Amino acid sequence: FTPWEDSTATPFIEFQNVTKRFGDFTAVDNLSLKIYEREFFALLGGSGCGKTTMMRMLAGFETPTEGSILIDGQDMHGVPPYKRPANMMFQSYALFPHMSVEANIAFGLKQDRMSKADIAARVTEMLRLTKLEAFGKRKPHQLSGGQRQRVALARALAKKPKVLLLDEPLGALDRKLREETQFELMNIQEELKTTFLIVTHDQEEAMTVADRIAVMDAGKIMQCATPSEIYETPNSKFVADFIGDINLIEARVVSKSEDGTIMDAPRIGCRIDSSQTTTVSVGDTVWYAMRPEKVRIELGETETPEINQVGAEVWDIAYLGDVSIFHSRVGEAEETSLRSTIANVTRLVERPLTWEDRVTLSWGRDAGVILS
Ligand code: ATP
């Protein structure tokens, strides 16, 4: 399922050069984006980057200052929220406290004057979909947070919108419930084949649920790609830093050829040979971004630093259960230069590494990406 790779595919949702200003402040900055039918799409970014504003414009609660938004080929300019084929599930859930779960789910259907029999059938279907069969007669205050979240989801889906907009939908849930609910959301989306657009600041959540992610900063999309592309080949220092743990090594380009790029990394005291060809020039300063799990760590310090290899000393170990991250002090570094060194994830060492062990860190030619 990769419609975005097909240049002839018709997008289901399209932002065309959309700008949103609040007074002098630009919340969304000339942004274009295509989302495809049946896609589970995530807008990911820190607080204030403009992701909620994007969603509110799509739902019709805000109007773009410039540009157009199309849903299913139709320009949404002037179309009120209730006439759009999109429905939004709010972070606060906004359930009616005095109504039962069933009545909450049925609310929008009644407003649409659906027949009683059809409403009953649809409510039953939604209760099943969200695993709430046993809770139909309860009031929201008689439910757990996770159950309330599912009622909000069932209500948002009851009208079978073509697009479901989810604004930080799992924000109020604890970690374990969040993870379970992420998988439920994916199953529900799979079953309904509805286009889901989720707004989140939680990168793990975006990586788990989404087919594609747009990473936003200051009203712009920094990168729009699949979770694995964003993780493996971030296109900028910002994205590399924002997603997961990464070593960002400052380096200078020494030479380049069709075969790759050689860099000098004085702060870690070695040369970096990368298989990546790059448009940057010899002499330019770049960042070499390398995930910790791409760095091998071995007991025993190498005598002479080589290409893609340095001696180091373990100075901090973060035990995370499935992995441990080793922070190693590289070379003769003073305290001040420790932070820019190599982190590592490893289980394959002869004996458990411990603090102050002398180690050798090494990596392959395709371990990282060069970012200018
Ligand atoms: P968060 O995760 O904190 O909700 P966000 O990325 O969703 O952040 P938005 O809600 O889209 O951010 O807001 C983007 C920027 O626009 C923020 O700086 C916010 O203060 C500003 N903004 C949003 N709505 C308005 C408004 N109605 N009037 C003025 N400024 C606004």
C-alpha cells in the first residue's frame, strides 16, 4: 500500500500552498501536502509547530489565510465543518455526560435523521468495532479513561466519515493503554479502510500507527516519508534529532567521489568514510548522523584510530531492558567534549561492558547519513 509512490495517483486530501496567520504570527507557512485514500497519516511535531492548526483547517474550524484545501477533489473553501466528509475526535473526547454510551454514539446519526432501526444497527456495529459491547448502557463517568476514549472514537466513526481526524487521541492514557490502543486504532482503520489523520507530538506513536509521517517545525513540513525512511534517512539535522536517539557528529568533507564521501571528524578524532554521495563541497562542514545501533562496541581499545573506528571509554550506561545504550568518551577528550561522542546499543559482547572499560567503537560505510 504505497499510493504516494505513484505519481499518477489522485490524492484524497490536498493542502495547496496553505498559509495560516494569526495576526502577525504565521502558524502554517506555505505548506503543501497530499494524503491518499485509506492512508493512516501522522502530523508529528513539537508544541506550537502548527499541526493542530492544519487539522482544524481541514475540519473547517479555521480558514486558511492563503492557499486551498481539497478533499476528494472538492475545494473546501466556504464549506462548513458539518458538510465536510471529515469528522474530528477531540483530545478532551467531549462526551455528553448525561447520555449513555449508546446515546453518545447515536447522537450525530439522530441529527442526520437516520431511521431508528438503522441507528440501532450502526450503534451495535460501532460498539463491536471498539469492543464496547458490554458498556452500551453506561454513562461516561462509569467508564475508565481508555473506555471513554473508545466511546469518543465510536462516536466519531458512527457517521462513517471518509476522513477521521484524531487530535492527540491517546494523550490522556497511560503508556501501556496507549500502546494497546494504538494497535486497536490500526485494526479499526484496517477494517474500515477510512483515511485517518492523527496529530501527535509522540514520535513512537506516529512511528507505530502511521503509513507516512510529516515531521513539522515552525509551520513547515521538514520531511514527509514512511516511518522507516524517516528513521533510516532523515533529511535534516532537525528530523534526525527529533526522531529517536542519534549521534550527530560534526565533520568536514575531505574528498568525495562516485563511491562515497570521506570526512574528517576532529571532535571524535577519526576519519569517516561513508558510501553516501553528497552534493556538499569539499571543505564544507556537515553533520554525520548515525543511529546508536549502527555503532559496534568491543572491549579493548584500538591503539590507533582508523577510518570509521575510534578508541573510547565507557562513561555512562542506560539500561533499557531490551537494549543498553553506552555513552563512551572518545579519545583523550576533556569533560567538555564528552557529549558529542558515540552512543551504542549492544548485547553481543564477550562480557558485560561496564563503566570505565576501554572499548573500540566502529561502524560500516553505510552506518549513517550526511546532513548539511
Ligand atoms: P500543540 O501540540 O501544543 O497543540 P500544535 O503544533 O498543535 O501545538 P497549533 O495549535 O497548531 O500548534 O498552534 C501553532 C501556533 O499558532 C502556536 O504558536 C499557537 O500559539 C498559534 N495559534 C493557534 N491558534 C491560534 C489563535 N486562534 N490565535 C492566535 N494564535 C494561535
